[in-house]
Amino acid sequence: MTLPLAPRRALLGAAAALALPRLARAQQVTWTAYSFVPSAQLVPYKQLEALAQRIEQQTGGAFRIRPNVGGSLPINTQNITQATGDGVVQMADDGFFVGAIPVGGVLRLPMLINSREEAEKAGAAVRPFLERAYKRRGCVLLSHYWFPGQVIWSTKPTASLDDLKGQKLRVTSPEQGEFIRRFGGTAVTIGGPEVPSALQSGAVDGVLTASVGGGRLWKDLLKTCYRLPVNYFDAFFIANEEAFGKLSRDQQALLKREAEAAARNSTEEHFREEDAITAQLAAGGITMTAAKPSDVTLGRERIMPYWDEWAARQQSDSKEALAAARRALGR
């Protein structure tokens, strides 16, 4: 029996209404994000949270990102690149990427970069190499940000390069570790969440970090700071390539735009706060010693040969990336 037109329209309308909630649920996307930083009080994590809030608001809840601080998920911070590429998480704030993305070591070479301006100039020159390297790992590089220079903090008296001899120092890359070894220290690589217990147990004597990073985070465990900027620490907001590909074009554009904003805000806030936080830490009892010009000269002279040694051991893209960075920096 054929229903009259009006009842048919009513039934079709009812069916469509019932289908709408299912359609809305099918279109909703929820991602898990993970940060290498071990505290929700640090700038990059705050920016990741703000990014997630803006995206949820601008998509009316259709695209949600759930941030997690470093150490809160069973993912070693040194394995974040792999976890993102494998889809364990869909987005990450990746700072310990050198093991998976060797070309990233270019920007960690000791004494190569000497200011924020140089960091951003070298970063722009190397970015195409980094994007390709992340793609090979199943990731999309969304944005790039910087911390101020990583200086030398310790539980022991440290006021010169000579004082590094015999110390066990936590480093953030093999390249940084080479600098420590060339001055008689031992380099130890551990993630941020493990640092407090390592300092308390004596497994490490100190760390290389900025005041806005580990300096303020571990201030109660540190006694001295020799402010020789060994290198500048950078990090990336990245996404799983497959998950990114499933987003609508508008969502992809929004994520890239907000990730760039989060990176820009992180860099700005880091450099704006560094001097003030250094002064606060000094007032709190940490002995701050300015870098001796002679140590800066000695450090650069002793480590410069390593730049070419490093490049000779790397794949061709790393050699090309180093050449691009040196051209950009005029050295």
C-alpha cells in the first residue's frame, strides 16, 4: 500500500531526525596528545591546552584534543616520535626527537647557534629537511618553537668549564653530550620526569636546561648555575599523518594555524621570561655565574671540529641540512 504524500514526508523527516545524532557522532573527532614536558606549569603544556580549547570552541566540539603531560602516559619521552607515528597518540609536543629524527641534531650542535635570531634563522633553513624526516616516520610537522640557551646547572660548585670534569650531567641530545665529554664530564640522557629522582639519588649531578624550563622546575634540587649557553633547545608540535589525513581540509588548516600560534607564543614567552626567572632563582639561593668570555671562546674552539665529524657520520640529508644552517648563519 502506498502512503499519501504528507505521511511519507513525515516518516522521512522522522527518520532523518533520528539519523542526525548518529551522523554528528560519526563526524566528531577526539585526539590524544602527549607532551615531553613534565609539568602542567610549563609554557609548552599550557600552550597545548590553550590550542585544544581553541580548536574545540571553533569546531563546536566536532574536533577535540585531550592533552597529557609528560610522564602521565606509559610513553618514554624519547619515544614520542615513534608513538605518534604509530598512532598511539594522534598529536604530540616532541622535544627528544633526535634518536628518531637524526637531522634534528643539526640545531642541537653545541655553540653553533648563539641567539634567538640565529636559532630562528637556522630553524627556517633546516625545516624542509625536518618535515621530510618526520614524514618518513609517519608524522606531520605542524610547528616549531624554541627555549632560550641551555646553560649548566649543578648540585656542585660550577663556575667554569674546568668544573665540568668528573660531573654526571643530564643532557637533552647526543650532540650536547659530546660537549660535556670534551670537558671531562659524563653525559646522561633521561627524560624530564626522571630528573628529580636522579638528582636526589646522585645518579646525575646536574642538568643542562634554561631557567624557564628545568631551572624553575628543579630549583629546589640545584645549587649553582654557570650561564654558558651550550646550545638552544627546540621542540615540535607534530601529528600522526594518517589521523591528520582523515581530518577535513578546514580542520587541517585550523590545526596547523593553531599549532603555529602555540609555537610562536611558547617561544615569545620563554624568551620574555628567562631573565626575570633567572633573577628569581638567584634570589632563592642558586648561585649564578656569568659565562667567562674565555670559556665561550674555548668552548667554541674545542667543539667546532665536532660539527664536521658529526656530519661525516650522518646520512646525506643531515650533511645538507648542516650546510644549509651554516649558510644561513654565515659560518
